[in-house]
Amino acid sequence: MSSAAVLELRPGDIAPGRPYVERDEREPPWHDRLAVGLWYGAVIPLVRATGTRQRRARTLVAGVNAFTAEIASLDDAQLRAQARALRPVLRRDGFALAPVARVFAIVREAASRVLNKRHYDTQLMAGWWLLEGSLLEMATGEGKTFAATLPAITAALAGLPVHVITVNDYLADRDAETMAPLYRFFGLSVNAVVHGLTNAQRRAAYAGDVTYASNKELAFDYLRDRAALGDRASPLHLAVEALREGRSRAGSIVLRGLVFGIVDEADSVFIDEARTPLILSAFGDSSAQRAPSEAALQIAAQLGAGTHFGVEAAHRRIRLTDAGRDAIDELADFSGDDSPFASQREAAESVEQALAALHLYARDQHYVVVEGKVQIVDEATGRAMPDRAWERGLHQMIEAKEGLELTGTRETLARITYQRLFRRYLRLAGMTGTATEVAAEIGRTYGLSVVRVPLNRPSRRGGGQAQCFAAAPAKWQAVVDAVERVAVRDKRPVLVGTRTVKASEDLSAMLAERGIEHVVLNAKQDSDEAAIIARAGEAGQVTVATNMAGRGTDIVLGAGVAECGGLHVMLTEYHDSRRIDRQLFGRSARQGDPGSGEAIVALDDELFVTQAPRLVRWLAGRSVSGHAVGPLALALLRRVAQAAAEARNRQAREANLKQDRRFAQVLAFAGRGE
């Protein structure tokens, strides 16, 4: 590992008693939390307003450009020699401006030779801020993945193991393969960690200089390491164990430390994914689950909403009434010995989960059934998560609802939140197209300040208009009409974003009925993702997609498309966060290309109904001629609904982090791992 000068660490920053290097992540006292909140909520915005960081980044760019002529005159061998000569300088002086400027100049020249791509000045600025440890808001299409090679190569030359973390296996594999020639030019090894690799393959991948991985794969590799070693398995303990027993648990770990992490689509990982704690679990016996699950579903089907239970859709929660509990006691029939429930309390909890399975979790919206298995669909990414399961018997209840074979209940072996995991990196940076809305929370939680990177070229995105209809049927009819107008008549490619798998399939049926050729990309077609995205920019191509197409996808315009107006993006339902909406619109008008977008929504969309029901009812009584509200009223409705949803999600993240810390304290007292 490189010197402390490179990492700017104090002795107390390293976590003691760990098998590999990582930062000590502890709960700060209240006064430190208050100071951090003030720093990122007030001081950092003030510093940003002064333009100090921008001036320093522009100095870096000027330094890189000053080396350009000299570096361009070198042959490949001389370029590599220059890079090798800078290794000891970086280790000794850290990421000082002068050596970093020279490294960036070398990397930019090498990229133009092996990738036929050259870093823009704005990407140089982005690379510098990533190296400093910031979170970049870099507009979609501005080349975040390419910009990340600058700090990754610089840090790897300094001897730091680098993790480039993104939101799914497809992007991790794609980015590692695309950028591999540039890394290998400098003799650096690059690997991708994706689902299905063995422990030996994972260990070899993490042993490389630069490793691309999805946040999920990295997190569970970390948890498996922690579970295998225990929380206090220090290098000394492992060495003594190896001498005494002839083997060491160290051979079972795959990571070699949390040193430098660059997180792509950081707001998705740090914010959206942080609502769910990561739990490493083992399957138990499923044979005893069938009878109580089926009995609970039968009882739940006999209960009435409002009388026996209340549905809190906004919180995704069921509340049993006293009448409901009495009805469960009567229907469960504890008079004999053949009751599937051990107690009244177990019966009530099981029926409550059954009600949730029936009324809160819908097939092809919250989950899909693939090869006889229930797979959770992540709302933020639109992707199926085959390794995830709901807790407290809910997953088995949904399997029973669908008539599938039940998986065993899960015993928790280890757990952690993304908030705690990423705070353990010695140096952390991130990049995304949408971070401004959550800048203060990211600062408080991860200690990262948000920096906005200027555009390389002015944006040419047009449109942006929004329509709101009184009900879903009118909305979908308008969507089909708009697709026909833009794709069939104007011969422009169209990307239609839907919030659920079911919505994408329903729209697909309507388009087929109208005779409009199209392709569908959702959690059921994820194996065809690369091929679908490759064609999505062709003239007249219609792509109906869930949020799978909303992040990290670069839709290249086909021949003649730019002259016709570029890619047109249609949003058919607003999401919990404005950031996710912005990501979808960001698929068009990239790097100075033309493009446009529009939103066509309905008053009975899930976001509006669950998060702003009173305002929806008030507006519904004033709808005229199918159009529910005008632009100003729609903007107000959207703001109210998304603010309510984001507030609830933020509270859920805070609750998860507090619960995770309580679990850690209990497990530490018991001598177990995470």
C-alpha cells in the first residue's frame, strides 16, 4: 500500500484488528454529527459559491495541456517509462497537482492511441475532483466512465487497489472490457466481479490493480469475508492460527482491503439502494412453512379492508384492527391440536404478512416469477434481484400466493448497510448525473462534498412538456398516439420509460394492436439488454423499457437521426425521486446531440395516489375533458408527492443505519461478526 502522504490518513483512521486495511467506521458523538451537518449544509455550499475548487481544477487542466506537446512526441515505450517514473513520486508526494497533471497528460495521450478517445478538459476536471475524494454531478452523456480512468490509473500507479463500483453486472463487465486496453497499456491488470464467479475467481479479480464490480457483489463479498473471519480476526491471529492448525481462515477471504472506491451512479447506490440493509443469510427448512402460509392466505382472503385491516400503501404496511384480530382468532380455530399456528400471536403475524402479500406486493410490479422462483424487482433500477429475499416470512408468503415451491426461511449470518460499508473505504469518491437533490445527506452520511462538472458542449435537449390525464386509460392512449407521431411519422427513435414490468407489457400489447413495431426491455428480458440498447438509437426504433434503461446506458444515434431531431424520451409515470426521472430524460441529447423528452402521466398513478391522496381527490373533482390538471397544478402535485416519498425513504435509510449499528453492538458483545 502507498504511504500515508497519499491517503492523508491519521493513525487512528485505520480499523484495528481487521484482516485487511479499511477505515475505522464508528458512530460519531452528537456534537460531531451536528458539526458535520453544518459543514455540508452551510459551509460547503458557501465554498462552492466562491469557485475555489473550480479555479484549482482549471489550474490542473492548464498543467495537463502544458504537457500535451511534449507527451505527444513520445512513442509508446517512452510513455510507459514516463508513467513508471512517476510511481515513486506519487507514493512520496501523494496526489499533488504537478505529478497528477503529468499522469493525466500521459493517460490522455495513451487513451487517444489505444481507445481512439481523448479526455475532454471537463473530464480532466472530473478526474481531479474524484482523486480528491468528491462526488461529482456530471450530466448524463458527459463520459463519467471514461473520466474515471484518470483517477483509477493514477491511484493504481501509486500502489492503491482501486474498486470501480457500479449498479449492475452488465455495466461492470461492459466498462471493464471497454477500458481494459487503456489499463493494460500501463501494465495494470483490470478485472470484473460479476454474479456466478467462484471464490478463487473473485480472489484473483480483487488481486488486480483495478477491479470493476457491482455494489451488490462487492457488499456480499465483504459480508462473506466478515462472516468467515469474525470481527476481530487480525493478521496476527490468522498467522498464529495457521501455525497451530496448519491452515488459516485468511485463505477463504476474497477482498484485500477497502482502499480507494470510485462509485458510479453514486446516488443510486448511496441513497436509493441504502433503504434496504444487506443481509447474508442461510436457508433453513421449508417443509414446515407450507401449512401456516396457506392457512394464513385463506384467512386473509376472508378479511375486509377497512373493517379488519387498514392498508398504508405509502409506508408499504398493513395495520390489523381489533376486529381483525378477533376474526383471526376465530378463523384460526385453536380449539384442536391440528392448528398450523403455534399461538395467537404467530397467527396474527402470519395473516398480517399474508395481507401484505395480497394487497401490497403485485406480480410484474414488485416481483417477477422466473423459472418457478420469485425474484424481487428493484424499483430504482428496474432489474430483477435473484439473490434478494424479503424478511420475516414475507418471501415465502408470496411464493405460497403464487403456488410455487417454498424456499426455506433465512437465518441471518451477517448484515450491513451501504452507509456503513462505504464509509470504511480509506478514500471514497463518486459520480452521477443527479446528486444535487441529496447533496446534504450524502455529505452527512459519507463525508463527500458534491461538485458540479460543467458541460463539455451546450445541451440541445428540447421539449420537456408534461400532460396529466384523469385516468390511466386516457394516458396510455395518449402515449401510443405520441409514439406513432414521433417514431412512425417523424422516423425518430423513441424510448418509453415505464415504472413496472406490467406497465411495459401492457403498453407493448397496445403498440402491437396499433401495428407499431417495438422491443421491450424489462426484468424478464435482461439477457437481451446489450442488443436492445445497441438498436435503440436507430431511426424509427421504439424501445419500451423499465428503469433498466434509465442509468448507465449510452444510446448511440443511428445514421440520419440527429438531422431528424435525435432520440425522444417519454416518461409515463413519475418516480419517488426527481433524480430517477432526470436519469431517464438524460438518455437523450448527450454530448451536444439533439433530443427531446415529454411526460405523459395520470392522476391515478401510484406515486400520486399513495403520497398525495388528498390533493389527488381535490384535483380529480376539477378535471375537465379528460385532462386532469394544467401544468402549474401538475408541477405542484409532483412536488408534493415526490417530497413526501423522499422524506419517507430518507427516514427509512436513517432507521436502517441506526438498526444496523445496534445489531453491530449486540454482535460485537456476543463475539460474532457484523
